[in-house]
Amino acid sequence: MVCRGCSEPLQRAIVDFGADAPAARIPQKLKEHYGIEVCASTCWSIVLQHAQTIDECPKAAAQIPERDGVAQLIAEIDGSMIPVVEMAESNDPSAKVDRRKTRQVGWKEARLSLAHTPGSVTPVFGATVGPPDQVGETLLRTAVQAGLGRKTQVHAVSDGAAWIADQVSEQFGLHGHFLVDFYHVCDYLTAAGKTIASTAARAWLETQKDRLKQNRLQDVLDELQRFVEDDTVPDDHAPVRAAHRYLTNRPGQFNYRDALIAELPIGSGEVESAHRYVIQDRLKRAGAWWKLKNAKHMLALRVCRANQEWDSYWQSRRQQAA
């Protein structure tokens, strides 16, 4: 059968395949499962059309709703680099230009956030390639979907980027508590330990980890201070100084003891794992490069599916057409 038009059920099948597989593979899958032939360019056009529609759906206001909300939420943020390409525009529109020679390739960070109540195995996701303020708004909307209210306490975990802690404070106020990812801190301490106790680095590291989990941050700082490199040593050869500076510059962000007592996570491994199945499985394939706007739309499509909003999207389209 050769397709001369794409009904909504067929479009849904095309977008379903395109959300997970490259455009070139969609016709093969359509032929195998439905016996219908649609060229790859048409398939890709349909995928992008719906991905853009999902991306441009009106979003709720980024504000805490007037309700009590759930008692506790866990929130995490992490970034993942995706490959992007830009084509330089010709100064002469009428001139024939080999676009392959004008392309510029690079990387763009997609920030993924999630929120859920303790014990839940179905987090709500949000993602953006925008600046920090958009990441903060995305995290807030994600938390609202997960049950945020005026009485909700938000336990946020991420790496130590200053802007993330600032956004948690800005979006959630006194109800937001930011914790630096424990394992990110351990990376700094591991490097420092190789300099301080080269023959017993593992034991030294375990001691510092225990101190951090007991909220004995000052003991860790005092230990590092004893071995801080001289100012004449370049930063890239001064791991002890780097660890000391990292811990010193983030006061109040290492309350691991209370988090452990409350059975809350001290690491952001959940969102780091989510990168693989929400973003990277589709947007970081070998040899694939994305126009930024297309990557943004595909990101919205992937989040829609991860949040189990796929059926509701197509239902809303049917209702609009009725």
C-alpha cells in the first residue's frame, strides 16, 4: 500500500516511531508493521510538526499554587550535552552555496529536572536548553505537577553549580533546601586524597566521607587546610586547594546527616540515570547533529512521553478536531 495522505492514526504511529528512532528508519518500521509506504522526509516533517506543537503548548504559570500540597518533594537537576549544528546564512540569497561548508558544529547543554514524593517511582520530568532562569521555572513547574503546595518542603540535590542553588532558593524560598551531590564532592576529595595520602588514599577518603555524613564539615576543611598547595602552584595541579575552595564556597549545602536521617537522597543519581532514557537515547546518537530548534522540540516530545502525557496529547487533538 502506498500512502497518499496521513490520517491522524498514521501520524501518531509515525511520531511514535520518530520519538525513538532516526527519521531514516521510520519508513522501514511503517512498512513492517502496517504495510504502508511513506518517504522519510514526510515522516520527519510530521514528527517535527507534532514535536513543535507539544513544545509550544501553553504552560502553567511558574508559581506555587494556593494549596497545602504534599508534605515532601525530592527534586534533582542535571545537564547533558547534545550535539548541535548551525548553518551560516549567505550574504547573497541568490548565490548557490554548499551548505555543508558553512555549517558549524558544537554542543549545547540540555538541563533535565525531576520531582517526586519520597518513595515514588514515577517522577515528573521537565527539560530545557534555556538559561538558568528558564531551568528554575521548569523545575518549579515540574514540582507543581508532582504536588507542590504552600506547605511542601523541597529537598533539591544537584552538583555544586552556584546558579542551581540560587534557582532553588528563588523558586521555593524557605521551603527549598539545596544539597550538593555527595558523590560530586567525593570526586574532589578523591583527587585531594591522592596528594595527601597517596599510599592510603582510600582510607583517607572514607574518613572524610564519614565526617561529611556526620556534618563535620569543619573537620574536613581543617584536614585539607594542612595540605593546601602553595599559591605558586597552578590550579590544575592543586587538587587539595580545589577541594578546600569547593567546600568553603558552598556554606549550608552539605547537610547530609539530616538528609540521611530523613531517608532523603544525598546524590543526584536518579536524574543522571534519567538522562540516558529521556534525552540521550534519541538526541545523542552517534553521528547525529541537531538544529537547536529541532533539538528543543524533540526534547519536549521525549519529556511528554516520559511524563505519560502521550495519550492525553492525542486525545486533546481529537477533541479540537471534533
